[in-house]
Amino acid sequence: MVTCKDWQHVWLNESFASYFDPLYHEETLGKDHFAFTMYEAQKAGINTDKALGRKPIVSAGSFTTNLYPRGASVLHMLRFQLGEELFWRAINHYITKHQFSSVETNDLKVAIEEATGQNLYWFFDQWMYRAGYPQFAVSSTCRIRQAHFCSM
């Protein structure tokens, strides 16, 4: 129905295909099966970064596991971020607006923003255009007080 304008945006084809297969299984095999599949997709994306180096999803030189399972898990995060109703409204708008044409990543972002009224620059910047996954440095201290609790 839609295809990518060039190889840099091939994730639009492959990640959607990799996400919609588990979505079918979510309906036929249940939510637990789907959740485990998404967990495995996230692990595959992290392992690819560790083994082959960090690459953004939107990249002409992106690896297959970056496009397939990692891209699928990012689409799932987008679904979670938007909620069921807005996610499906946005996907419907994207497909309707761009049917039988070539697209790039920004076309998806704009269509989602048009359908939901939400600015998703931050999401696409973090998950599509930047390499890898977020890493956090976390520390904690424990202070003994009268109530004897630890703070982070």
C-alpha cells in the first residue's frame, strides 16, 4: 500500500511487517504471547547494538535486526505512548493519506501528529533518528534517619 522512498527509510516497510505479525498473534494466541514476542524484539535490538555497533533505525546502513525486531518494538512503544484509539486512528490516517505512494519517516510522523494533535518530534528524534537505546546512570544513597528510609 505504501513503500519507502529510499533505503534510509526501509524500516517503514520492514518494521511494520515485523510488528503486524505479532499483532495478529496477539489476537489469536493471546496477550502473553504478544508481550513475550515484544520482549524478545527489544532484546534483539539491544544485542545488535552491542554486537555490531549503534545505528539509528532511520539509516541507509542499518542492520536487519535494527529494522525488523527493534523497529517493531519501537512501533509498539509508539502504540503504548498514544494509546489504542489514537494509535489506530494515526495508522489509518497515514495509510489513507499516503496510499499508493512512496514515503519517508517524516511522512509517518506528520500523519500521526495530524491524526492525534500530539507533537512527536521528541519520540522520533529519540527512537528513530538516534542510535541505540537510552542508557541511564543511576545511583542511590541511604541515610539513616528517624524513619529509617533510603532515598534515591
